[in-house]
Amino acid sequence: MPDHISDTPVPAAAQRAATVLTDADAYTASLIDLVTASPSSYHAAATLTARLEAVGFTEVSETVPWGQDLPRRGYVLRDGAVAAWMLPDAPSPTTAFRVVGSHTDSPALKLKPSAALTREGYQLINAEVYGGPLLNSFLDRDLGLAGRLVTRDGAVHLVRTGPVARVAQLAPHLDRSVNENLHLDRQAHLTPLWSLSARATGADDAATRGQADAVEQYLCEIAGIERAELASHDVVTYPTEAPGRIGRHGEMLASSRLDNLSSVQASIVALEALAADVGLGEGGAGRWEAATARDAVVLIANDHEEVGSATRSGAAGPFLETVLRRLARRMGLEDDAFEAAMARSVCVSADAGHGVHPCYPDRHDPAVRPVLGGGPVLKINANQRYASDAVGAALWARACRAAGVPHQDFVSSNAVPCGSTIGPITATRLGMTTVDVGQPLLSMHSQRELCAIADGPWLAQALAAFWAGL
């Protein structure tokens, strides 16, 4: 199978990969760059593809047959999702897939068609709640708009604004019970304000005139397209406040979209290091390349996890399975050999986890108490809301031990049901051993989440060790 990529890593790329993988400050700066560049899942996917190309991956189209000239290092972009792979030089009948999965989307407010509403001298943005956010975390934040515009010819245009909107909270003078009983009606109270009347602004545009498509007109103007050419859009709000390090020693990161860009970052950093053959510690370099000569390494970053994954780019859709089947055929694994490969394969589902909350300790299991800064968590649930079992747990422990990183367990209190991930969905679709892990957070699903600086590089190092089969 031809490989259009040189076997010798670009020195600059190799050095950067080594630094980001092992240096917490460099890793955090890279994560901040990823979050800043990725206000929507579509932007996240575009950012991932740029990073993949920088370390020698080639884009492949889904719409044409994959022939024998398929690059050994390639990727596919599907909407807000990305799949990338590194194939072995000489696949054998025992070749398996080593998959790391994450997701690119986060809770937000998603714009409805003809998104502008005019009330009481203001123009608001009519939006629908996407996913399961902490609703109060939208209040009094400066919001931007980001996503994709699709024109009548089918072309996709990514667009983002700066801070243009705000969900303004009602003052306590007008609601004396607000500090005891805050109730937010999703339709009435979560419509961001974005323009004042013509009298207040002195302007004459679609927003101040109260036109229903004023938001669309503004987005088209930014994207440089004619309003008449816009067919539809997938646009969400995002908090524009930059990520920032906090804590006495700068040991924590406060940011939006850590669920789940923290896992996307760990995945791509691990793959960048693997592609550059950067090892962990003395004697590490070279071992990774030898390991990937046996199995196929696959990164999958799905979209729509926050709304159930049942889309063409979500984990419940066919994206990963289709890519794996096409790769298997190029490696000579035809017919029943694909099913056999699935039985040998493993998926690490990487999604943010919960750290124990110091102000609400009763909401956590009384004995299993993962903390921020204690290492990535293995997520376990008896009712299979997570896919981890004893076999997967042993595999994850080996990867963490090989990487030399600490790790923790997470289980829910019996009185507090847990969420779920792409892990059980992937295991159900493909039948491969799947284990759920992630970086512990506080304030998950807030517009401003919190993690420990140390946990990110540790997660990336463990993922790299898993991919390398160490």
C-alpha cells in the first residue's frame, strides 16, 4: 500500500509534538488555541484537519472509491466530524483497529430559521436549546454566533462573530424570589438580545428595522455572501470570554467547551506525537512506530453527542463503521475477516468526567472520589451508561502504567443517575471492546467549565500509549 508521506518526521513538527505531549504549559496553551479556534463543531473539525495536515495526513473524499493509492496517513471530514487513520506497512490476518473516540459539540443555543424576534424596542435572537446545558450559565455572558452557512449551490461557509448578544437576567428588584427559586423558561427567557431600535442606534439596517432575517443578513455579510444565496444555516451561540488559567499556582483552566474539546485535544496531541514517532521517556522513540506496524490507529471525533448521537456524523450513525470497513478492504480484510478484526479491536471513548465537587460531596459516591489533578478517570456504570468492563479497565490501566501517569475511577452515587457517552453506542454498533475514560471537570455543561492543568497531558500520554500498544 503506497504511502505518500515521508517516513522521516519533519523536525519542527516532531519537536512541537514532543513539547505539547509532555509539557503542561505548552499543552494548555495548545488547548486554549483549540478552544478559541473552535466555537462550533464545524470549526473544531476544521481545526483538527489543519493540525492533521501539519503532521502529514492527507484528506480523502468519501464520495469516490478508495483504491490502492489510499494514503497510509489520511483523514475524512464529514460535517462537524473527523475520522483519521494511520495504517500499518504490512497488514496481516491479525491486524486490528485501535480507536480513540471523542466528540466536537457542546451545549449551546442553536439559531432557528428567521432567527430575529422584535419586542419592546429590542431585537432578540430566537434560539433553541441544544443539548443539556446548565441554563443559568447562559445568563449575562457576552455571546458570539458561530457555525456554517450553506448556499444554494451547496457550498459551505464557516462563520463566526465577536460578542454580539447577551441573555440579560432580570434584576432582583423585579423578582424578589430569584435567589431562592430561579426558573428559566427556555423560550421566553433564553432569547439573547442583540440589537436596539433605530432610535437608540441611529442606524438603518435589517436589525433596527425589525426584519425577521436580520441575523441571517448579518451573518451573510460577515461571510461575504449574498443573502439571496443563503439556503440554510447551522449556527450556535458561544461565550466569547477567553479561556484562562486560575488558582493560586495557575493550576486550573476555566473555559467553555471543555466537554468535550478537552478530549479532542488529548486525542489529536497523542496522534501528532505518534505520527512524529515521539516517545515517552528514554527509549520511547521508535517503539511507537514499531507498534503501529501491527495495528491500524484510528481517531474519530463525532458530532451531536450532546443530543443523542443519532445523526450521520454522530456515533449512532454509520460514519465510523463505514470508514473502518473501507480501511479493512484496503488492508485485505474482506468479508468475515472484517468481523474478526472487530472482535480483536478496541475503542477508548474519551469524554469529560466528573470530579468530586467540594461543595456538594453528597452527590457523589461515598468511596470513589476522583479529584481534579488526580489523573484521567475510568468511567464505570453497572447499567452500561458507560461501556467500561473489567477487560477494558485492565487495558486502560496498562496504558496508564506504560505512560507513567496516574489514573482514577469514577462511579455515580446510586441516588444520582449518570449521563452517557459515545462508548456504549460504539460498542453496540461495532461489537469491539470499549472503555470510557476522560478528564475530570467541575461545572460540566456550564458555559464556563473547570479542569486541572495536569490532567490534560496525562490523558494524552495514556492515549498515545494505548495507540502504540505499550
